[in-house]
Amino acid sequence: MKTLLLAGIAALTLGATSAPPEKVDLLIRGGTIYTGTAAPFIGDVAIRGDKIVAVAPHIAATATRVIDARGMIVAPGFIDAHTHMGGDLMSDDPAKRLVPAFLMQGVTTAFIGNDGGGDPDVAATLGSAAKKPVGINYATYVGFGAVREKVVGEDDRAPTPAELETMKGLVATAMCQGAIGFSTGLFYAPQSFSTTEEVIELAKEAGKRGGTYDSHIRDESSYTVGLEAAIDEELRIGREAHIPAHIAHIKALGVDVQGQAPQIIAKVEAARKAGQNVTADQYPWSASGTSLVASLIPLWAQDGGRPALLKRFDDPALTEKLRAGMTENMRKRGGPDSLLIVGGTYRNQTLAAVAKARGEDPVTAAIAAIRLGDAGVVSFNQSENDIKAFMQQPWVMTSSDASGGHPRVYGSFARKYDKYVVADHAITLRQFIERSSALTADTFQLAGRGHLRKGAFADVVVFDPKSYASRATYTAPTELAAGVRTVVVNGVVAVDGGAMTGKAGGRALAHVPTAGTCR
């Protein structure tokens, strides 16, 4: 009786009518449907071309193909708000451009250009999909780091007035070419050399054109200004640039700030209550992914890039200062046992193990490793209580921060389900689905995405609630997720019966700038 009542309510909510579509290409029948907004119900999804034409408890349509989804969950394709998958999407290798790590989790759309890395030539980034078909949809940011390096370089200095105007022009042009917003990675050199005022001036260019300000904040720990001050800066930039503020991969990183999630949540809630548009994304892992340099080298020693850093390693006058800074940064991240190297000569070894094998202290071993190259590291630095506290906020959406060597590329959405929904009961299934689809689509104005409803683009995932899970681990990070049965991208079946079809249905999603702001 309860199921029938829910189905009836859902049918009314979705505007279902008694007149079925005449004929459809694909009918997903009998699954438990989560639309992105309505309560779940047992029903069908009908697709013609690249659009959903009906969602209802029963659709008596003639279909070219019917997929039996009984016992399965049917949801909007998931949207990853923070990735570093631009290289795969632009690759000359068609297999990489399908992005199987994402499709096999049900992810049908990803954002790229995060952390300030977005190429200012947004037209080329978005135009690539027409020449090199992709497996998923993608949108891109214009990145502060890419813009600043192009104009100012890697030095620790302020831009001249002329350089600032040039950077503003690059951001404005990129927004007019379809960038979704302006991203920064204020923790990373050379972006870390900027003032708040410089960032505000550039963010204004994105704000007036309807974009979002997305930031890996200046300090997620206690490296420089501290976590709380970095959140304050994020909020100030949003207010003064008149732009929605989005906190990238929200976290409390390191032993000095673990347990501060309640204070950070309170700051965001106060800003939202005051009328400011503030959101965040989060990946569901206790370890972050970065590099040896970013995690251990003091910012002053990164001035001038890698060539300058290597010279500083050989300068006896700087040895004591450099080693002291590295020792302190290592402490903040939990010590050498908490840093797992995931690339290069010492792959899958902790820094502590490398130091022991070399017969050296951890700082000396780290310098030796950095001389060989800036290897990626997995840094275990977050508490489960903080992770869950952030995850439970209605303004926090799902992301992966997908980058090489970390299992979050292959397992973030599946892990959020199997650990935090099924095992830990930190959030509900409906919350997981809506914060992995509709919340992201609505926040970033992705028209026709993130919902199962008539007229929406046919981005759909069908997964088995009993077996959907991450199989990727920190030492085996490239294992595909389990449990996804079907994935549809713009009406194209990309995953069928739990296997990739090899079909590329993805599209580049250009943001439409505010009317009258582009010539």
C-alpha cells in the first residue's frame, strides 16, 4: 500500500499522463527510481534520442529496447564537481577518452580545470570533444594558476597594473567562451603568492558573467593562515566579487585542525543565512592526494619553480631553514608513516619506509626523492568525524578530486555509497543520489542535467544496491568499481550488463554567460 501511494504521488509530481509516448528507443523498466527531487518509487524511464520523454510508475510504450531494472536503483547520472581528468578527456587515445573509471561508477558528467589549472583557451578545451569523442560530459573552469603563470610567471610578486588588466581580460574571454567559472588553488605556488584583492578582481570578471568561484582554499590546515581564516577569505571573495562561492574538497587536513569541522560548518551556515550563495564538494576518503613538494616544501622555497628549489637544496645557508620547514610540514600531516608515495622510484612505499631503507632521516629521504621528480603522495590526514560532519550538510555535493595514484579516481562515488550509506549510515541513499546529481546540476546551472524527468537529457545510471561498491584501494588504486549495470549518456548506452560498450556519448558543456556581458 505504501509503495502504491508513493508511486501515485511520484506520478503526479512528475506530470505523468495517461497518454504514453508512441515509440521510444529505450525503456528502463521496473527499477526503484530516484529522480533527483521526488521520493523513490517503482517505475519506468522512457528515452527517445538524447532525451527522457517520460518517467512514471508504468509506461506502456513500444520500445526498440527494454532494460529490465527490477531490483535495481535507477538514478540520474552522477556529476563529479571536482576532477583532474582533462588529460584523459583531451587524449589522443579513444579508450582513455571514454573514462571507464567514471562510467563504471555511474558518473556521466565531470568538471575539469579545478584548483586553478583550467586552460584560458576554453574554446579549445570545449571544442576538443567535436574532434575527439568522449565517454562523459564535461564542463571546464578557467584557472587562476594558468592565467597567472601565463602573465606573471612563477615568481613571488604582485602583478603590475597592466598585468592585472591582462589577466582580467583572459578570465573575461574564457567566460565568454563557455567556462563554468573561475577556479583557484591558493595553496599552490605561484597562486599562493597572490593577495586576496588580486583574486577578487579576477573573480569579478567571472561573477558578472554568471560564473562560480571555485577554490582549493589557501590553507586547509595550519600551513599559513590556517583553516578558519582561509574559509573567511573564500567567503570574502564571494561577497566582494558578487559571485557564488564554492569550497573545493572541503576538509580539515592535518593533526592541528582535525575536529574543526563544526566551526567551519558554522561559518558557512552563517554566510548562507545572510544570503550568500555558498556550497562545497567533498571526496569520501580520509587521505588526500598531492605531491611531495606540495605537502612538504615551505612556500618560500617554491618561489621560482623547480629549478630554483633544486638550487636551494644545494645552498648550505638555507639548509637549516629548509629542513626545519619540511620537518614542521611533515608533523602537520601526521609524520612520515602518513605519506604514501604513489609514483616514481619509491611507488607504494611510505616516506618512513624509504628513509629506513636508505638509512636516512625522513627529511633527507624526502629531498632525495624530490630530486628524482615531484612524485605523487597519498596523505592520510583527516578524521572520520570531520568527514561525516561535512558530508551530512545539504550544501555539500560529491566529488572525487580525481588524480593519478589515488583510489578516488576509480571509487569515490561507489565508496560513498558502500561505506557512508550502507556500512556507516552517515547519510541516506536518497541524500547520496541527490547530492551526487541534482544538487550539483542545479548549483552550477547545468540545464537538463541531474534529474530524471521529461525533457531532461538522458543521463542515467542503473546500479545494484547489493553489490555497488568501490574495489580500488590505496595500494591498488585502479580497480574498477562493482555493481553498475547500465549507464546511459545523452541516450547512448555506455555501460551495458556491467561492461563498457565502447560508445562515446559525452559532450562538452559550455556555460552560457549572462546576457549582455560578452561582445
